Amino acid sequence: MEKVKGKIKEFTGKITGHERLEAEGKTDQVRAKIREKATNVRHRAEGIRDSLKHDRS
């Protein structure tokens, strides 16, 4: 959802010539990508942890 908001801000900034809004949109998109990647890493780590727990049992 944050990526979409960022794209909308960026697009609105481009068509209105509002550079700050465009930059905020790009920043929002980057933040959303970072959060997405961090969530993926966390899920993978949890999966590895769980598989190691099951192997020890």
C-alpha cells in the first residue's frame, strides 16, 4: 500500500511540477521496498529457526 501511495505522490509531483512532493513519493517507495525486504528476511530466518527446532526433536 505504501508503494502505491508513493507512486501517487511521485506522479502528482511530476504533473504539478512540485519537486518536493515528487521526491517524497520516491522516498516512500524506497521505504516500502526496504520494509518488504526486511519482512522477507525475517520470515526466512523464522523458517530456518523453526526447521532447526524440528530437526533437534
